[in-house]
Amino acid sequence: MALLVEKTSSGREYKVKDMSQADFGRMELELAEVEMPGLMSCRSEYGPSQPFKGARITGSLHMTIQTAVLIETLTALGAEDGLATDPKKYHKMKERLVGVSEETTTGVKRLYQMQANGTLLFPAINVNDSVTKSKFDNLYGCRHSLPDGLMRATDVMIAGKVSVVCGYGDVGKGCAAALKQAGSRVIVTEIDPICALQALMEGIPVQRLEDVVSEADIFVTTTGNKDIIMLDDMRKMKNNAIVCNIGHFDNEIDMHGLETFPGVKRITIKPQTDRWVFPDTNSGIIVLAEGRLMNLGCATGHPSFVMSCSFTNQVIAQLELWKEKNTGKYEKKVYVLPKHLDEKVAALHLGKLGARLTKLTPEQAEYISVPAEGPYKPPHYRY
């Protein structure tokens, strides 16, 4: 279907694939808003003062219902549409950039790499390492969306199967927990002895991929690295073993090697679910979402509530960057949000779940040397 270029009342051009779906989309947004108390609280708290007035915000985000709620929150706070009509690389606008906020583990790694080699062009706030992002979105979001994507794509019975989770960081922990709770026998591969020990303490064996590749039924990459499952590994897998990625780009799985293997046959079972058959064995594997993020390719990503935690951090980070744009507070470095804002994000989501916090007495606060209203943990505390 060709996308027609249309214009808003102000003359801005836009393309919408099917405008007849607008009412359905609005209903989805309204349902999501109820599940996103953090963003809705931001609208209530900051909307009247329009703190983003004059700011143009552009984003590189997965286009989900939850992202739409974030966009409408930013505009409710006064932000203008960003640079959607500018197809050029960001270098063209670097002089105008006030700063960026980044919420993916992979993206944050790139920012720190740029900071180290002197190529970071703007202040950056690392949202990913806010506790209310990494310990919730990465962990609980993946615990929800991995089995959702698996079942939508394959309708496979997870119970009884052997699953290999490559990586046991926050994403890997969520995936391993979901598979284990569904009755799978889970094996973890790891490079980090601390993460490996954590897996073992949860009753999950830690092995090398090459030692278990022919035994498992489901393979999930969660590492944020490249070359995790290679062509030789896929050639040794059981017939119809399921291979998917929830951690990074499609180079966690050697898709190039698979696609260019002489005589390999790709059979599309349904969108985002393909069976790849090797010519010499006549057996194959099932690859989800072409090796890209399967929870978005085969399902709808993380649920609204946990994304509210992440996106509330994004709003707060953007507010901080815009408020301090002329003060010199932020240099061309990577920063993290302070602990009291992390706790604020968590607090905004408690009421929705019916929680009531215990209050410290002045004597108790003095005894443990923390403010009665927080923050309650030092920056180095590991949750």
C-alpha cells in the first residue's frame, strides 16, 4: 500500500498507512494510559507550567502504543515535534542539541565508548541504569514478553523443553525465570562469574553453548553482543529448534551466515516466523523475527505498566537537560539520574498497585543516617 503524503492544519506533512484505524489507535492509547501512572502523573505535575515550551524533541524508539503515550506526554508538557522531516544524520544538528537520554543497555555502552574516545558531541543521561528502568523493564518486561512472543510465533509447549538462555544479566534473568516458570529445563551460558553464580544459586546450570547446542529445543540470546549463535551452532541443533533474540540487533545470531549458506531454504510459516532448512541434512531450525528483537517482532513488546517506569525516567531526564541547558551543569559526558528521582519514579507507580509505604520516624531516620523522606539508599547500593 502506497503511503499518501498529507498535511496537518499547520501545514506539517505526515504519512499514515491507514487513517481508518485512528479510532482503534485512540482506544488503545486510552487503555495504555490507565496502565502508565508515571507518565500520567508527569502530565498532571508539569503540564500546567509547560516546561518544554520551545523545545523540539526527536526520538529513535520502537513504535508501540506505549511510545505513543510518551510522545503525547512530551507534547502535553509543551514540546514540539522534533526532526522527523530531516532525514540527515544527527551530525547535521549537533550544534543545536541540548542533550540526549538513552534507555537501552546497548545504547548506553555506545555513549560510554564515545565519552572514552572523545567523540561524544553532547551531554547524555543514562536512563538505562536507573534502578526503575533496568531492574524493571529489562527484568520483568522480558519475563512477560519472551513467552508472549514465543507462543504467538510458534504455539509451542514450553513445559518439558530444554531452553538455553545466552546471558544472565537483567534481560537474561527475566527470560530464564519466564521459561523456568513455564516448566522448561533452563540452561544458561555466561562469561561473567558473578552472573554465572547467580544462575547456579537459582538452580539453573551454566554450560558452554557448544556443549548443549544439540540438546536444546529453544535458544534465546540476551547479551547485547555479537556472534553469540553462529552458523555452525545452528547446523548442530535439533530439527525445528527455535532460535530467537531479545537482547540486541540481529547480529547476536549469525543471520548473514545462515542466509548465505549454499542451498539453504527459507520457508515462511507466517510473518516473523521462518523455518530454515539445510540442504544436506533436510532438517531445519525456526528463527523468529529474522534474528531481531522477537518480543517486538512476534508480540507487542513490554506491557504498559513497566514501560511507564522507563518512560517516566525519560521524561524526567529530558526535563533536567532542558532546564539546565544554559547553566553549564552538564558537559559532554554521560550522567545518571540522582537517587531521589529514581525513588520518585517508583513512588509514582505504587498507588496503582495498592501499596502503602511505611514512614520512618525521625528517630529511625537518624539511627540509620538517611533523610526521613529519602533517598533511602546510597548510589552504590545494588538492588
